[in-house]
Amino acid sequence: MMARVERAGGSRRLKNKSSTFTGGRTGRGLGARPMHGFRGLDRRRVIVKVRLAVFGKGAARFTSFAGARAHLSYIQREAAVLQEHDHAEAGKLERDFGADDPDGHFYSAEHDHLDGLSFLDQSKDDRHQFRIIVSPEDGTELASLKDYTRDLMRGVEQDLDTRLDWIAVDHFNTGHPHTHIVLRGKDDREKDLVIARDYIRHGFRKRAELNLTRELGPRQARDIAASLNQEIDRERFTSLDRDLLSLAVDGEVHLLKPATLYDRFRTHLRLGRLKTLEGMGLARNADNISWRLRPDLKETLVRMGERGDIIRTMQRAHKAEVERQVFDPANSAQRPVLGEIVATGLRDDRESHKYLIVSGTDGRHWYAELDLDEALPGKGGIVSLTPSRGKTKPSDRTIDRIAKKHRGVYSRDLHIASDGPQSDTFLTAHKRRLEGLRRKGLVERQADGSWHIPDDYLTRVAAADGGGVSVDVHSSMPVKDQIRARSHVWLDQRIDDAGVGATGFGNSLTEALAKRRQFLLAQGLARSSQGQFVIDKVQLDALARQSLDEAGGKLAKTLGKQYRAFVRQVSGTYLRPVDLPSGRYAVIDSGRHITLVHWSRVIENYRGRQVEARLSGKSVSWHFGRSIPLPPR
């Protein structure tokens, strides 16, 4: 064992028994030294993000198999968007990952075209998987991003001393080409793949930088200087800000007189950045050589960078000059937004969230961040965004009350001092609650074990637990396609409610409503009398049922089954949703027959499982006891 540790770059010397144990010193990759031979500034830079996804249920850190499937579907396409499509006529009930998409296919070490769904099926019994994003700073100069990724993973295999099973897809939808890699949580012996925390934090990046530096050569001094000069005016957190924070003593930076040419260059960079920060209100010049930094400098710059990323994302989605807003569920003044979907995708390459851009009836474009598992229609779908107001737990109110008595600090001792002796189980429950919120970035744990609780703690917790943004899907069909539909459509619900803006989607909606009225009048499906526009619901109901039966018959034929209309009750396997002009329906397979029943979000958790639907009045009730009202007509 000692010899193997030494070969891996470690030391034979035993640690003192009193040394503190850390999980960073366990797992594969411990002691790897992939950057030997390169100095700090001349190496090519690569951003690497590694996320561990643990399969399971019941905790925030776990992800479901359906979530893994959704993640694969979203990283497949070049623009990180893969929407649900109706494959009924083609006879497909499963997504075809990469088979017919040359611009966004998966690849591995040996194959250029892979089926992501098959890869996922092979790893369905894994305990976990690693999701890795690799973004070389000079990725545009690479001859082949695919070859670079394969070389990188071969190097990682050497560092971890095991064969790895992975798939990847390259993205060129931003100015910086990057690669999404999904790595199975199994080693070459089919045991759980445990990677040392230190390697996850540093080893992947160092290996990626080593390969990039070897392929493109070390960075030249002029390139390094140009890169640092560009950071002076950036409205985000940069390496210059990190340098200034490391120099600061009690929040104050002193610029000493430079002694060498290199010192003069560094002083020029620091002074230029400090003047930029002063213009942002994040630094104040005390005298010619001293500057005081604001305590929240880093947090403010990180938020500014995130907002800049959002604006650029919205600009890519829609080139026209329109007012752009961020939908903020934490803002009590945030009003609901009705509009059509302009674009969706992964938010800043984070696998657990996706963004949604909606062109609202008010003429603005709204950006919202959602959970990855949120089921959404494609571009042109009609949705509403509303703040999801979560409910605070009793433990949250207790934590907030105690923290407000002690200047924003909560601890076990303060809890006992405030409320008297408590059981260990009760106090541990509060600690676990705070640990979960810490992982979400809502609270901070201090070195002494106490917790810093923000003043708006309850508001943040309510927004986080409520999911942030609630999305109601009104129609998967764009309004222009609803105009001539011989069935119930979403436009019919707004036939007398056209109070919308005069620009953007508001203008499109007004025009579509006028054309829909004309179509219904010409088809004898509506009448206009004394200023009242009345739809013949009986006749339109008959046409809707006919359209539903025709769609169901076509779907049944492709599956080699018979179609049976939903009358009172049906039981069978829930296969998937299907979008029709009259709304979204669930496909229920009862053996020899299939049936279409009005879909609801609540049944998505039961895809591929046995369900039972019963019609009671105007509601559909399912076997798990929830009653789901039918959409209004």
C-alpha cells in the first residue's frame, strides 16, 4: 500500500494520529499531479464544473432517474434544448437520443454516435453519476473539441487508475465552445466509483489545462497581458478582484511603489480595476495609495455577472430590441405573466435548472429559472408565470425568532438559552434543516459552529421551498395554429378578454383573436348578436370529440392496438403525454386498447406505471386519490 501511495505522488510518512480527517483524502485520484512542469500564468485556462448526482428520493441532494433522463435530453442539442415532440405518427413513444441529430449527438471514447437512452438504461442501477462541464478558454483554437475531450478522459483514467464509462456532447451555442460529459458512477470492476474530493476540486481542471497547454502551447506573455487588461472593465468577479481581496487588510488595499517592470504592470492592473470598482460604488479612494473595498464586493460582482449572462442569453434568443425583465418570485410586487415561450435551455450550464424566456402580453420578454424536471411545451407554447409562495416550517420560524434576538446568529446553545432545555433529536432537526439550506446558499455556517441568519430568512426559505416560479401550461399550440382549428382551443377562452398590450405577443394575440372570430363565424360555429359573440359549444364539442377520436385512432394504429374512447373509467399503463389542439392528453395502454385522458402534471410521476382514471362530473380522479378538474371550455 505504501509503495502504491508513493507511485501516486503521496508520501510514505504517516500522519499524526491527532490530525483531522478529511474526505478530500479518500477516493481515486488522490495524489495525482497532472500539471507538473507548467508555471501558473503560462498554462492555458479551462473552466471545469463537476457535479455529483445521487440517485434516490426524499432529499434535496438526490435526483430521480426521470431527472437524469431530462438532463440527458437537455444537453443533447447544440443549444441545450430538447423539447417534447409528438412522435405518434412516427410510432415512437421514447425519445431517440442522437440517432437523427448530427448537430447534437453523443459520443464516447470509441464511438462517434451513441444513443443516450441506452447509456442511461445501462446505468439505471448505479448509485450515482458525475456530470462534468469542460469549457476551454481557447476552445475555438482547438482542431477538434471531440478529440480534446477524449484525450482528457484518457488522462483522467490514468489519474484514477480505472477504465471509465462516459458519454459526451459538444455545445457551440455560446461564444465559448464547451462539452457536457456524463460519467457513470462505476469503475472497471463494477464497484461504486469514488473520486477523491481534492481531485474533483482541482484534478479535473489541472488535467484539462495540461492537455490544452500541450496542444496549443503555453500562453505567451502578450496574451496573458491582454487577458488581464480585459478584466479591468468587466462587470463580474475576476481574477483581479481575487488578487485585490488577497491583498486587503481589514478591507483596505495599499498599493506600494513598484520596484520592477512586472510590479509596475501589476500595479497598473490593480489601479485600473480599483477605479472601475469605484465607479460601481464598490471601492472608495482613501488617499493616493489606499483604497477601501466594500464588504459585499464579491457577492455583488457575482450577481452582476449572473445578470449579464441572463441578458446575453435573452439577446441570443431574440435579436429584436425589446424590454427585458427577470421574473423574480422573491419580489412581493412581482405580478403574474402570460405569454408565449420564446426559448428554453440550461441556465449557465447548471444541470439542475433550466431557463425559460417568455414573450409576455405586456410587450416585455421575461426570463425565469425553473427546475429541470418541469414539463414544458415547445417554442410558441402558451404559459403563465406566477410566484410560487412556499410555506415556512415551524423550525424556520423558531430559527428566525432566535436569530433576531441575537443579531442574526443562531446556535444550539442560543436555542437552549432562549427556549430552555430541548431534546437532542429536536435540536438536531434544526441543524439538519440549516445544513440543507446552506447547500442552497441561503445561510452561512461560522467556524465556531453557529449560523449566520439573514434578515429576510423567512422570505428566502418560502421562495426556495415553494419552487420559486410556478408555470401553468395553457396550450402547447402557438396562437397562429389555433386560428383555424376545428376544436376547442385556448383562444376560445379569451374570445371576450383581449385586454393586452399593443406590442410583442400582445399584438399577436389581438390579431389571432380577431381572425379566430372570423373563422368561427364563417364555419357557423359562432354567432354575433347585439354586440355579443357567442360560440356554439355543442357543435364545437362534437368536432372536438371527432378530432380526438381521429388522433387516437392514428396513434393506436402505429402501436398495433385499438382505440377506445374514454367514457367513465379506464385503467392501464400511463405511456406518455400527447398534445392535440384541444389540449394535452395522457396515453393509457390497457393491453389491447389505448385511451386518451386529459393530462395533468400530477400523473407525470407515474409514467410507465399502472394508473386508473375515473370521470366524476367534470373532474378526472386517479387511483392515488387526487381529483383533477378538466380544463375550462
